[in-house]
Amino acid sequence: MPLSKEKKDLYFKRMEVLLGAYTKVFIVKVDNVGSQQLQLTRRQMRGTAEILMGKNTLMRKVFRQFLEQNPGHPLGALLPRCVGNVGFVFTNAELTVVRDMILANRVPAPARVGAVAPKDVVVPSGPTGCDPGQTSFFQVLQIPTKIVKGQIEITNEVHLIKEGTKVGSSEAALLKKLNIKPFSYGLIISEVYDNGSMFGVEVLYIDDNVMMAKFAEALKTVAAISLQVGYPTQASMPHSIGNAFRTCVAITLGLDNYCFEEAQKYKDLL
């Protein structure tokens, strides 16, 4: 049902306020997310972030009007993202905090026929609760079974569905029979906008430990190159001093009439 003119005007005003009030935006995909789940996420984010959903045509129109009033504004980078089942989460809070709030609310879901599997589905070995009369059902899917204490038991875990493939009717029926809900759905972050910069959500997982590891790796590379070409740098000096000390000790160990204090303990070992 199309929106009335009054509701469209309210939507336009709300989105224009959000565009002017916030400097950080998460672009999220909302496939398979129900209205109740979305409403719960809104409540959890209240006071920290605001979720905006709507028809892509409406959002694009608001963006164009905003850019006409603010030529060259960096928020123009969001306009091409209004494609598919997409939404925006506006915030001025710490990005990592809002990221965790977005990803926290996920709901278990059954495998529906024709749905594309977001991950691999493995059926574990063990009792199924099914009576022996249903053995043929498992045989059709080539699942090894045996009868134990009056019920069917899967002998080995089975890789039932591969990520990216469509769920078939037999696979969906089996998972329903076993009461397995293999998937979970929620808002999926596709990109992040922060004061004019666009980047993937993986950037938000770079913490101090990752930075220290990258820095140490770069330091090792600089030291290795410096030692190879014979050009001393701050990174290579500890290694150069260590190599020089080992050379001095080696020479001292070959002399009978000379030694120095630091090398004496190595000479005593011989």
C-alpha cells in the first residue's frame, strides 16, 4: 500500500534531520529480518543510534534533495548504496559499540525450501527420535543410520547443505523432522560511513593487538632489509650489535692469551 502524502512528508523530514544530525552511518542488509526483530533492535539502540528503513526510491529522493541543498556533501557517497533490501543506522557514538548492538540481535530460523544457505549445515551423529519406519527417508538422502533402542540413530555426521547453495525440499524436511534450525538472521553490516570515509566493517575489528602485530611485522622486514644491504637503521641496530658481539666472542674463544669479561663465561664452558 503506497504511503499517503502526509506520511511521505514526515518521512522526508525525519530523514533530512538524520542526515544533518549524524556523522556516522552503518549500511545494513535486512534480508529475512522480521518487523518484530527490527523493532526489538530499535528499542535496544534507543539513545545511541537510529535505524532508518524505507523504499529505495524515497530514500534516493531525500538524498538528492539534501545534496541539492548541500552540494559536494560527503553523504552523497550513500546515494548509490540505496539498492536492494537495505537500511541505514545513524549514530554519533563509538562505532564498535553500535556494531556490537547491530550484530547482537539474531534470531534462529529453519531452513526454508529455495532459500540460499548463508553457511554450511552439518547434521550431527546420534539419536534422531524417529521410529524405524522412517528409515527410507534417511536412505534417500544417503545418510548412514542404524536402529538403537527402537529409534533411528545417525552413525556419522553428514554435511547436508553447502554454503551458497539452495535448500532442497528433502533437506528442509529432514532438518524440520530433527528440529534443527541451522540458520540465524539479523541485520548484516555491508559498509560503514564515518565523516566522509567509506570502509568495510572488518576495519572495526582492528584493535591495539592487531596494530602491534602489524607494526612488529613491519619492523622485522625493515631490520632484515637493513642487515642484507648493510645499511644501519634503528630497527637493525640491536641485531647488528648482537652479531658483532657473537663475532668478538668467537674470536676470543680461539685465543689463548686474551679474553674480556663478557666472553669469559663462554670460554669457561669449553
